[in-house]
Amino acid sequence: MAAAGSAKVALRVAEVLETIVSCCVGPEGRQVLCTKPTGEVLISRDGGCLLEALHLEHPIARMMVACVSSHLRKTGDGAKTFIIFLCHLLRGLHAVTDKEQDSLISKNIQTHRRHWKNCCQWKFISQALLKFQTQVLDYIMGHYLSKHFLSIFSLSTKERTLCRSSLELLLEAYFCGRVGRNNQNFISQLMCDYFFKCMACESGYEEVFELVDDYFIELNVGVTGLPVSDSRIIAGLVLHRDFSVYCPADGDIRIVIVTETIQPPFSTSGSEFILNSEAQFRTSQFWIMERTKAIMKHLQSQNVKLLLSSVKQPDLVIYYAGLNGISVVECLSSEEVSLIQRVVGLSPFVLPHTSSRYEICNTALMNFCKPLILRSKRYVHLGLIGTCSFIPHCIVLCAPVQGLVEQHKSALHGAFKMLRQLFKDLDLNYMIQASDQNYASSPLTYKNSRESTPLPEIVNGSRQSPYQGTVVKNKGKLATTQTYLKVYSNFVVPSIELETHIPRSVQKVTPTDTYQADETLRYLSLAKTRIVDDSEPLMESNSANSTTENTRIEISDENLQVTEIAGRGSMLPVREKSLEMCTSHGYCFSSIPAGCVLPVGGNFEFLLHYYLLNYAKKCHQSEETMVSVIIANALLGIPKILYKPKKGNYSFPQIYVRTLHAIQTHQPMVSSQTGLESVASKYQLLTSVLQCLTKILTIDLVINIKRQPQEVYDQDSEEEV
Amino acid sequence: MSRLEAKKPSFCKSEPLTSERVRATLCVLKGILTSSYGPSGRLKQLHNGLGGYVCTTSQSSALLANLSVTHPILKILTTSMQNHVSCFSDCGLFTAILCCNLIENVQRIGLMPTTIIKLNKHLLSLCTSYLQSEFCGCRILVDFSSTQTLLCLVRSIVTSKPACMLTRQEIDHISALILRAFLLTIPENTKDCLILGKSIIVPLKGQRVTDSTVLPGILLEISEVQLMKILPIKKSDTFKVALFCASLSGDVSDTGEGTVVVSSGVSLENAVLDQLLSLGRQLVSDHIDLLICQKVVHPSLKQFLSMHRMIAIDRVGAALMEPLSKVTGTQPIGSLGSISPSSYGSVKDLCTEKFGFKHFLHLIPNEATICSLLLCNRNDTAWDELKLTCQTALHVLQLTIKEPSVLLGGGCTETHLAAYIRHKICNEPESILQDDGCTQTELQLLTEAFCSALESVAGSLEHDGGEILTDMKYGHFWSAQPESPSVVDWPDLLSRCGCGLYTSQEELHWSFLKSTRHPFAPQTCLPHEAVGSANNLTLDCFTAKLSGLQVAVETANLILDLSYIIEDKN
């Protein structure tokens, strides 16, 4: 069984998904109820969750869902927009290709041939898309859109400090898409409060995000049966269990963590205990008891008032703990233990096995430790004193039903993920085509090439130094680099610059600029060394060492001056300028700096739409124009849905006309809604959708196999037969 | 072959509320709930077709727990109510009926869900801020110097559970007992925070309700055989108690993860028994009078102890351990070896008692906040209902201590609140209209739906076909006998309003609850003397009702906001 034409099928599938998803988009979106086979009832507006719950059967649909979930793993947001955008893109493509088919393909061609021809066409388009994504998009983002970006950081000081009001706007916009309408403001306020309460110092926000994201489940308590408005933040840490024994204590409270039973076991695993007489049994039992007693006494002498244990302790331990005024909490999960360890910086207490003398054990101070009763269930409430930049706080989430608690939980967790993403730089790389017409012919793909020069720094160097530069090309594309260089030497291009392209996944980049002069060649080259804590590329650079020298020799330059504006974290775009006018290509790499935001209500889409259309007008190649126009129009799909319920002055056409006018006349754009959204996540969404689309378009046949999935080697052998 | 089974695709349905089936099932559920509401509510008999236990009830907790609903929307509704009941015990039916009414009324007017939810939220905040405000006309502050208000509150709760099958005298008796049991759990001298004790409900079925009683301390049930063994208890000032949580059964406790090799002829059981007997000797030398063990006590040890005139009671279970340690004032002992003298507890007195056909050992504490409520009723189902009622009442009293207010019951709060909201919206709609961008008509439509939902909750208190009215001064709820002749002589037909605060002899004007009338401002600020003089008021728990109102509106909003249902059929 084969189904032809993936694009058409994909459009049908995407349209179905769009109808479901579009009802949940934006501040006016509604809820969806999902039931699980276990009888649980979930309430959700989260696109990813809905798509998962549908258990789609169609292979193309499953592929889309897989693409969405891989996007979600990266960014934690944008599943609904993903589907809507994809659907509009497919629709646009469909409209264009239909037209082309009519004009191009004569009727006497057989249908079978036409199918394959279609497929060629799809492939062609998908290549154009890929090219667009790698070249045009970054260029437009870096060159045009970047001037509209706002920052979440307050600009008054040089230090990057978080601006509370803009964070509030950002969160409000985020929760508009995630939780029910009547709770949006409340939840976003709660989250904002929580974040600022947890943050010990202004600069420590990254650590807070990381910690909260990692230990989110341990940092909140769900309570059902109460109205949502009863949700609150409480200082300290709440453990989801009760005290085994509680001794009220105040003042100087010290805690200890143990990961094994305090009472020594009769026999340890792998050993054999031989009992020869009843007296021996009695003495060993007596010894165990005395030892337990001694350890607990020791703890008491250390002023320990609380014992946290990751295992169940025997009755004897609990009894002696009670006698010594030590409260005990047992059966902590490993996550809880590691959270406490991280917050207080405390390592578990290791029980001394042989000697009867004990060293001073690891303890930590605490403000209070008391039982907390929520909805007649008892919890342990610890007033830990944080030693890192995270001040422990817990969120108590109340809702009438568990499904709603879960929704709020996942929305809050997603918000932390989103913020964590937002505070990372996102690199863009593109090249600028200069006005010189001679060289504007063929844009070269120069992706993933990496140059590193492990040289000591020589400033204003006039000495000759052994050259050790390496040019590394990922994915074994070294050959193309060489040909490229050769092409240029034939053209007698006076200046060639090799640029460092950083893959987007690399986060921490430490730039060191090294100037190096070569006397004989009078070659002044700029090399940027980037030390990347990523082992794989470095290994590749070693293997490619041998090929570097001949590459380098070919690079000759007469009079090149390099002006460098080095910027950390590329807040400023790093640009190489050549004095000579005939420089054909400048490879720019800039980035979307951390904390870049735009107002909500489709501002990003409008801007990109406008610049893409402008770009398309200047374009010379037909498919590039076509792709740009399709993407530009598809972008409008999202604001169309957002403004659907609005009437009059706020209807979509009105807004569209006004916004475009504002962009043309360089006026600030008007938005009917308040709120901000992250640019980086929008950009990532766009690239993810384009990737998904190219994936869909490159499929020409869907072959349905009605057989149990088998191991790979089985299939191979069968094919041979 | 692996048993990989492909997941079946889910079932996706749009606009669930518009389907006829959902409406019908919602209507059935509402019928069940409204018919059980109030003192004259009809009883429901729940029984499983496959056999088992028949339950006669009119309480929401029992009803909702036993009903099995399949539709996801109903599931949301019932779980929401069950969660409310497990938090507050009271006002479950109120919440459920209000939620059903809201969904039904709002659907009828057919506005956009966005507008509905926004406006519902506004109206709810109007209600909650009014109920919490100083000038609220249906809230009474509890005066703890007399038990009058608290007794009224308890009596209202007991009266509203007809499945307990109590007569008037029995209601009075049980209400007084519940209040006494509650007062016994309050510690006499408290520092900064109040930690309430516990009332343990001891079942005694087949006796008259008036045989129920409250005793301070703990009643431990013992068999007749055990009773025979207990020799007459000698009198003394205090009785020393040893409370064990460790097992005294003589089993060899766990030996770790390794292997234990025992030479032939060596008996570990003997060794442990020796240990137990030496423990017994220690107890005897420490002059212990009573040994209580959570788990099992070895018969030889029991024998040894009874020889030394010590009472041993085992298998009391984990639930009783906390009250026992409170009564005796000690921590449970978890060791079989050397016991420090500080871990023995004591009780003031110890005696055996017989209630009905059961024998009990009664532990009377020196000073503790534990009491036992010995509850009697004629049969099993009525006893279960009575027990639930007692638990509800005790919980409500605890909530009232935390938040010392009560609301007028008998439907008066609902009608009063509805009148207040109507008036408020009619006179000053600007506050809501301003920040919401909805029209005046939309607001009025929704207010009408909201208020009539509240009023019809009050209306479902009447089950005998009587007329339901409201007065135009206080906005209280009145119900008249069925088949009253005409609308002439209301003061003679009506006697008191729902909560019992006002009589019909005042100069009042009445109007049918279902009819349309002009919005009027109900009189706010309850006069103090009016409350003081009336001694037989019907009252409701403030915290439970306020939260119930919020939960009902929130749940209704949630259900109205649903645009799709995705059912996983795997």
C-alpha cells in the first residue's frame, strides 16, 4: 500500500490538527479535557499534551507530532503555533504548486510520470526551504528585525539586572496560552513573586532557573478541593511526608542526612554470620542496641535536631531519636535528598563502621522545622538556610480538581524552562551580500566550518611564528572548503576571510583574539580562537591537522586591514571590514542576545512578514522569492487566529494595515495587548517548523507495512533472500 | 515474540456541552442531588447489583463516593465536589447543586464563553467580598462566651441529615454530645498556638441513640475472656503505663542482607523469648501497671505479666497509637532492651466498663485533649450515617474556631446574596463594564443567570410542593405550606424565615422566588439584638460555604470553558 503525495496528505492532517489546536491559542483560547485509560481526567491547553493525548495513527501526523515534541524538549513552548504555522505553510505551498502544475505540465503526460515529477518539484522546494532557513532567515533576523528588539533587562545600569515589570509582562503573555482564562493573572503573579522571593542576589537568576527547573516536582505541593485563589508561596521547603517522630525544637536547629540505616544490620550482604550459641546472639543484639544508642547520643551532642533519612529506619532508631529530642523524617526520595544537599551544601553523614569514636559529622543550620497541615494531610516544613543564590521557597497550588493542579504545575514548569531559554544567547550566522554586482552571483554555503588557532597571543606581531592554525570542517566537508578557496584565488579576490561559525547548541564561548603576522606573505590574518567545551569538535580538529597547511598557503592577501569590534556574548555584532571596496562577501555572525523580547499580539510575525516581503522584492531567483513570500504569508496565520474574536478596530485587517504602516514610517507599533514574548523561542520555532516541512516534503511515498516491527538485521537478511 | 500492541487512536469530540446526552446526564445528576438536599431531603438507597452492602443516605460524601459516573464532564464535577467535601466535610450538596445550576442557566443564555467566565469571576468576587465584609447581612460572629451559636450550628448539621433517623429529642441529645466532645478536645492552658486534640468515635450498634455518651480519655475494647483475666484493679493515684510500638511477639527480627548460619541446637526463638522475659522482669521491677502494645505480645510474656498483676493489651493498631501516646504522655517504646524510665507514661485512673454488650478498658488521663464519643444507633446504615454526621459536625466546629463566623442557613444566605448582587449590578454596573469590554445586556443576562442559580439552590430545600417566597426587606427565604389558598394572607401562612431569624409578624412584603421583581437593596448589617434573642437559628459553616461557593463557580467556569474532549480508549 502506498499513498502518494505527502504534501497534500500532510496538509489534510495539519488542517485537522489546526482546528483542534487553534481553539486553545492565545488569551481567548479554551480548555481541552483529556481522559486517560486509567480514569484520570486532565485539563490542558498545552499543545504538546493534546497532540500526545490524541494517539494519532497516520504516519505523517505521527511525524509531525514527533517534530513538535522534539521542539518542545528544546524550548518548552510553541506547540500550538508550530501546528498552525505548518498548516499555513502547507496551504501556501499547495496553492502555489497547483498554479504551477496547471501552467507547466501538459496534459498528455501520464499520471504516473506526473507523480514522480511532482515529487521532484517537492524536493526542489524543500531544498529552497533549507537554503532559506540557513541563509535568508538569519540574515533578516540579524539585520532588520534586531533593531526592533526590546530587552528584558533594565537598561539603566551596565549590569544586567532583571526588570520586574517586563518579566511580569512576559509571564502574563506566557500564561495566557497555558492556563484557564480566569487564572492567568493570578498564576503569573504567583510565579513572578516566587521567582523574586527565591532569588538571593540580582545576578544569580541563572542558577535559580536551573535549580527550579531541575527540582520542580519537589518544590511544589498540590492541594485539591480548595479554590485556585488559595494558592500561595511559603518560605522554606515542604517535604511530601510526615515526621516519623517529631520533637518540637527551637533556636539552633541542625540537620543531618543519612542514606543508610543507623542501626547496624545483623549481617551485611555478601557476608555470612555464624551463630554458635544463644549467648552470642544475645550479645550481638546487645551490641547493636548499644551502638545505635551511642550514635544517637553523639548526634544529640552535636546539637542535631532533625534526622533526614532516605531509607526506612528501624523502630529502635526512632525510639532513641525520640528520647534524644531528634525529629526524624524517613523515606526521602533521592531527588529530595539531592535538592537539600544542593540548597544547603550538605553531604550525607557517613556512619563510622569500625571505631567507636566519631568525627564531627556534616551538619547544617536551619531556621525551623515543623509540621505543616494542608487539607488535613501532614507535611514536613523545613526552614532551610540556602547557601547558594537560591532561597528555598515552595508553591502550594490549590484547585478544585487534580487535573487543574496538574495544568498549573506544568504551566509553571514550562515557564521556568522558557525563561531558562530566554537568558541564553542565540547565535545567528549569515552572510551579507555586498552591492558589488560582480560577486553577487553565487552565495556559498559555509556552514559549520570551524577554525581554531591554538596560538599564544601576539599583539602587533611582526615576528614570524610557526603557524599552527587548523581549519576544521565538520561533517567531512573539508574538500569543499578547498575548492572554495581555489575558486577565489582564480578570481583574484583580494580578501578572503574565514569565519568562525558556531553551532547553535554551543553555549559558553570564550573568545580570545589572536593577531598573527606572517612576514613573508605579509599576511595579516585574524583568527578567533574559540575554546569550546565540547569534546567532539575538538577531536575532529586534531584529525584534520594535517590538511591545514596547504589550505593556508593558498590564502594570500595583499593589503588587508582588520578592524575588530570584539564583543562578549556578541551583544555587538562582530564585523570584519575590509578597506577595499571589492569585498564580495562578508560573513556576519551576530546573535539574538539573551533576554530579547517583542510585544505580543503578532508583532514578531508582522515584522518578519514585512521584511520578508521586502526581501522577496529584491530577490532575483524565482524560487527564493516564492519561498519567502509563502513564509511571509504563512506567518500571518497566527495573528489571524489571535484577532479572530475581535471586532471593529481590533479586527485582523485593521491591525494588519496599521502595523505595516507603522513599520514603514518607523513609528512604534501599536498593540492591543500588553505582554512580551521571547524572540529566541519564536526564532527557534520558525526553524523547527521549516525543518519539519522539509522533512515532510522530501517524502514521496508512504508505505504501509502490516507486520510486526522487527529487528534491523532481520530485515536485511530478508531483503537479500 | 514481543507483545507490542499499537495504541488505539483517541476519541475527540468538540463542544461537549452542546450534546444532548451530556445535558441529559447533567440533568439526572442534578435531580439526584437536589432531591437529597436539606432536612426534608429524600433518601437515596445505593446498592451494588453484584451484591454487598446497601447504603441509605442523603449526604454528598456518601452519594458521590458511591455513584459511578462515566462521562468526563461529570467526572470533573463529582471529583471537584468530593475534593471539596474531603476538605471541609460540609456544604457538598450546596456546591454541587450550585455548580449544576450555573452550568444549566448560563448555557441557556448562550453567550461567548470568554464573556461568561470573566463576568462569573467578577460576580464571584462581589459575593466573596460581601460575605467577608463588616456590613454583611447574613453573617454572624460567633460569641464563644456562650455555647448557643455553636449548638445551633451543630443542630443544623444534624437536622439536615435525615438518613440518621433521629427524633427531635435524639437530635438535641446528639448535638449536645458532639459539642461536649469537641469542647473536651480543647486544651485548658495554651501558649501561642492552639493544638486541638481528637475525639475518637467508638461504634456501638443496636443500642438506643440516647445511650450515646462522651467520655474523657480512651476506651479500649477488650473481649470477655480478657476481662476475666483482669483481676480487680487496685486503687492508686496514678497508673504507670508502658506503650510499645515494637512487636513483642518473639519473632527474630530482620537479620540484614547477608546470610545467618545457625549451628544446630541453637534456638534463636529461645534467645528472643529470654530477652522478652527479662524485659518483663524489668517492667515488673519498674512497677508498671498496664502494658499496651501496637502489635502482638507473646503469650508467655502475657502469662508472666498477668502473674505479676499487670494488665497487657496488645494489637491496638497504628491508628490508636497517637491518641494513646497523648493520653499517657509518652513516646512509644521501640526497643526490647534497656528502657529508660522516662519513656513510661501514666494515666489517672483505669477501670473496666460495659456498654451494651461490649466491654471496655477505660483510660482516664490526668490532663489530655482526647475523648471518646460512644455512638449508638439502631442499625448499621443509620449508624454509618450518624458517624459521618458527627465527623462533619466536629470538623465544622474546628473550622469555626479558626474563622469565628457562621452564616445564616435555611436558604436565607443564598436569597439574600442573590438580592444583594442584583441590586449592586443594577445600580453600579460601571465597575465591571469598564475593564471588561462587555455590554450592559450581557452583564444583566449573566447576573440573572447567576442569581437565579443561587436562588434555586435555596429553592431545592423545599420538597413537598410548597410555595417558596422571599421578602422584600431582608431578602430572606420563606416557604409556605402546599396548597395554600391564595396570595392574601401571607403573614398567617408563613411563620418564620428559613434561618429562623425573622417572624412573619413584621411588616413585610413577599414575592415569589421564581417571579421577576425589581432589584431591591436587602438590609445589610445584622442587628445585634436580633441575633441574641433568637435561640433556635439554622446556621451554616462560614468557611465551608464560602469555599463551596468559590469552588462551584470555578468548576462551572472550567466546564464551560471546555472546547474539546479527548478520550483515550486504550
